[in-house]
Amino acid sequence: MNLTQTIMTVFGGLAIFIFGMKMMSDGLHHVAGERMRSILRMFSNHRLIAVISGATVTCVIQSSSASTVMVIGFINAGLLTLTQAVGLIFGANIGTTITAQLVAFNIAWIIMPSIFLGLLMSFVPMPRIAKWSETILGFGFLFLGMQYMSETLKRLAENDAFRNAFQTFQCAPSAGEWMIPLFSMLGAIAIGIIATFLIQSSSACTGIIIALGASGLVDLYTAVALVMGSNIGTTVTAQLAAIAANRVAKQAALAHTLFNIVGVIIVSLSFLIPWQNQPAFFAIIEWLSPSIGEGTEYIPRQIANAHTLFNVFTTVVLFPFIPLFAKVCQRIIPVKDAKVKYQQLEPHLLDTPPIALAQTTSSLRQMLKKAWKMIDCAINIYLDNNEKNQAIARQLEKREADIDERQKDITGYLAQLMRRDLTPREAEQIPVLLHCTNDTERIGDHTALIRAITEKLNSENLRFSQEAEEEFKKLHSSLTDLANAAINILVQNDEESRANASILAEKIFTMLENSEAKHLARINNGDCRPQVGILYLELLEEIRKISRHLENINDRAGMLYTKLPKAAKQNP
């Protein structure tokens, strides 16, 4: 095999490694998808819980970049405060070390059984087993790619030109010295930053470093410098995700970058402390995973342990200063507006469907509140046409356009969510939310019809009979109760609330039938002018249609995710 073929084999192994890592990550994410919501509920002002939660979530999705981008989405949606996010980010840096620990094991014997078992499980027509098959297949491919890289790099290590290329930023101390060359270390850190920026995965970059160490192309000192650079490079993904987000989310992205930069500085300072004739950090690594013989078999484990120690040590040192850390980020990127703008339909939340669906339900609730306020205003143009109601009435056209825009946003968001890999229950909610959104939009549309009727009554100085007006006020009151019940169900989704809403709907339909019958009798008896009577019946029909839309929302609400992670700040 010539040099070109050998290098291509290395890249092929890297491709298999990254593919396996993604497949395993996706499989774990799918298996734990429902549990992710429970983990997210653990976010609180308690720093330790936030760190543990961050580590747990990152262990599941196998990527600190992905989990930090998720945090950016949560903050931009108003689900997390900056202090909570900083704790989560600290934990994410610990959680991401699990991949390096896995690939450092020499368990080549498990590769083919994993691939074979994963393939067999993929044929089982049971969704839960099929999801686990993806995880097991990914696990096999992860180690297969690692094996290809390691074995091929060992052959490349025999090539003098290739080996010399890796000596440029060799960080091992000179013979008889214990100090690491400063410029070599900075160069290796820079290479780690660039490599991770290009690959967009610190876990994949660490896997490559472990493969290089196992082949003898880099020593432990150089590998640690590369790992430190990789930890900085992985923060670029969060910075890119925060570009379109609010300033609090930008502060969280900055916190991720500062954490890793400060971590590199702290660990680099430990290199200046001698212990057993070597830097203290490496003495600890040697104690955790001692060298065995003259070979390089122990190097992968030492690199993995160095990666874990780097992030655990940095987290322990900075943990007491999480509030101060958040304040520093707030000082560097201050919030200019008095009120931070949150985006409920946050694009980054689409990768966590349960949260995205809960946010969609919350957006639907806001849309319904606005639609009902329009209806209430249109009815009050007749019942209580005061100055406050007139001010709202002047904005009805603008409010209706806002309702239409909200429907468009929710529909577009759900269309994007449909392209994700959803569980059956998650997939079932999308058409339900679409129907509820359309019902809400139709409620807003009835505003113009009711407003036309009530303004005609006012402009021509027409009034209902006293009996009809009392009935109309009671209907308005009951309709208000039904609308509030629908709005509350989209927050507190339980059987009792839905049962109460159902009773209210039945009550309104009964009242409508009685009012129509009584009003027709009044017209026949001459107690009500036909012109006014027709307008009254038209209003009753509009109330009936609105009630049906509200009843549809209440009936479907039982399927929706409504519980959101607790946060100190959230959209009103």
C-alpha cells in the first residue's frame, strides 16, 4: 500500500469513526428522548444540580458542542437563566470526556459482534429495539473506525517524513529537563483549536489524538496540548449558534469559551509546578495510569485520563465562582434593552422534540389569549364601549395580522419539526397542534364579523330587548369562562380541567338553543324588531362557532406536551 492509499485509509477510518459516533449518539438520544425532559426539569439555581444535569445530558448526546447549542436555545426561549446555563456548561465539559474514555479501551474483539447484533436488532419490528440497534451499530462502527486509524497510523509512523512532520510542535521536555517548551505548546494548542473548528467535534478530535498517541506519532505532552486546544475549538459552534440569539444567549456562549480558555490557563500554570521531576499535571496522569514497558499501549488511556482530569479539575476550581462567572459575562456583553426578547419557537430546540413541542403549545396559548382578547373587545363594543375598549378596537386589524403571523410561524416550526426523527407520540402531536392553531386563527377571524354587527347596532342606535341583553351578557360571561378554560388547559393539562371545560361547552350550547328559541318567540310576538332580531341571531351563531373552536382545542389538548422546565424568566 503506497503512501496515498495509506493516508486515504486514515481518512476513511476517521469517517467511519465520526459516523459511528453520530449513530451511537443519535441512538442514545432517541432512547433517552422522553427522559431528556425529566433531566431538564432538574435545572435550578442549585449549581451542583446544574453541573450534574449538564454532564448527564452530554453523556447521552456525546457532544459538548451539541449540548451547549441546546443551552443557547433554552436561554433564547427564556427557559434558563444565565447562572443555570453556566452550571450546565461546566457539566457539559465533563460529560464530553466519556467518548475519549470509551475509545481508549482496547476492545477490538467487540467490534464485529456489535455490528452484527445491531444489524439483527434493526430488523425487529419494535421501535424501542430498533433505536437500541442504532446505538449498538454506532458503537461497533466507532471502534472499527478507531481500529482503522490506529493501525494505519502505526504504519505511517514508520515513514520518516511523516514522523518528522509531527515533530514540529513536539512538546516533550528536552533530555534532563522537566519544563515544557512554551512555543511548542502554544503551537500544539493552536493546531487543536483549528482541527476542532474544522471537524466541529471535540470528541472526534480527541479520538484522532488518541489514535496518534497509540501509533507513537505524538507523545503525551503534545497530546495534552492538542486536547487543550480542542477544548477551546469546540466553543466556536456555540458562538455561531448565538449569533442570531438574544444577548443572554450570547453571554452563555461567551461563558463556554471563557471556561475553556481559563481551564487551559489554569492547567498550563500547573505545568510550572515540578513534581517527581515532571510537571505536576503529568505526574498525576502517571499516577492514574502508569506507564507499562517501553511501548505505547498505555498512551491512549493516559490521554483519555488527561482529557477528563482537565475538565474535572477546571470545573472544581471554577465551581464556587459560577455567579461571578455569570456577572463577568454580563459585564462583557451587557443587555442593552430593559426587557430581553425571548423566542419561544427557538430553532435549536428542534433537536429536542419534547421541548420544542412544549414550546409550540406555549406559543399556541399566547396566540389563543390574543385571539380571545380580540373577540372580547368586539363583543364589548356593544356591551361596554368605554375608552379602554375603543383603544383596543383601533388596533384590531393589527392584532388580526399578528394572529395570522403567529399561525404562519407555528405551522412553519412544526413543518421543520416533522423532518426530525420523532417518537410515535411526538409525531401524533404535530397534526393536533396544527388543528388547534387553525382553530385559534379562526377564532381571530370571527372578530371582524362580530365587530361589524356590534358597530352596526351602535351606529344605528339599535338595542336588544332587556331580556335579550341579559341573555347576551350571560352568554358573554360563559364564553369568557370557556376561553379561559382553554387557555389554562394549555398550561395545566389535566383531566379535571378538561372535564370542567367540557361542562362549560355543553352549558353554552344549551344556553344558545334556549336563547334562539326565546328570541324567535319575541320576534313572533312583536317584542323585538326583525332588524335587531336578525343581528342578535347572527351574534348567537358567531358565539356558537367560537365555542366549537374552543371545544376542539379542549378536546385535543389531552395529547399535548404542556409542561415546561422551570425557569426564573419566561415569556409572559
